Amino acid sequence: MDKKININVGFWRDNFVVSLPFEEKSFYFYLMHNRKTNQCGRYKFSLKFAESELSLSNEKIKDLIKRFEDYGKVIYDEKTEEMIIVDFHRYQ
């Protein structure tokens, strides 16, 4: 059974989110609300799983992750497959 989550609609009005192109908005939303997320914003993030859910290539997902690392919004360790969403609590 899938878990249910609440979505803070303020996410869409956040100055950072508003400034993003659609592809990046969608990816950031996915990072915040996929099946692996938890209450602390630190979770296992499998590139293969994301490829399947997003229908994006491995290279594209890595590129998007790199962009958000450059923005200072995520920290990702590909070796351990650990994703940390910086300021995750702002959107919860």
C-alpha cells in the first residue's frame, strides 16, 4: 500500500521554484515527494528507480541532480545512493 503525503501548495509560490523552468520544477517536486522521501528529507535515491518513474535517461537525471547541487538545494552521494534535500522542512 502506498503512503499518503501532504503537499504544501506554497511550494509553487516559493521564489526559487517560480524562477525554475518547468523541467526543473517538476524534478524538484519529484525529489520532494517521491515514494522514498521521509520526514527528514534524507533518503535512498536510486537512479534506476528514478529513470523508470520519470522516463528520463540516467544522464539527464544526473544532469538535473548536478544543477540542484549547484543551486545548493540537494546533496547527493552516488556511491551510497543517499539524497539530502537542503531546507526540506520549508515545504512540509
